[in-house]
Amino acid sequence: MGQPISEAKKAIFLQRAEARLNFARNLPAEAPNREAKIREAEKALQTALASKTGPVKAGGGRKPGKARKKRAR
């Protein structure tokens, strides 16, 4: 689906998803949106677990210091 991410970034996503799930589970039982928040947090945790890891490309596209050429008219 998407580009692979680094192991460190995957670990951060997992920590955030677990914190989100713990927060949702600690909401009062009578909170109207508690179940929805728990479902969303569980889905985020599954997404974080399923994310692909692999070698991360260095750089994002153009090399630093290279400006785009002006369009000829």
C-alpha cells in the first residue's frame, strides 16, 4: 500500500496506539462516545502492527541546493 517505514517509527506508532487505547478504556462507562473511541483505538493499534518496515530511502526527492528550472515561454 504505502512506503515502508523504519522500525523506530513503527515503535512510536505502537506506543501512541497503546496510549490511545488505554485512554479510551479509562473513560467512564456512561460516556456516550466511549465504545467508538475504543474501536478507533483498536483499529489504530492493528494498523500500527500491520505497517511494513524496511529500508528507508534517504532524501525526499530533489537534492538540496537544486532549484527547479524556469519554464520557457
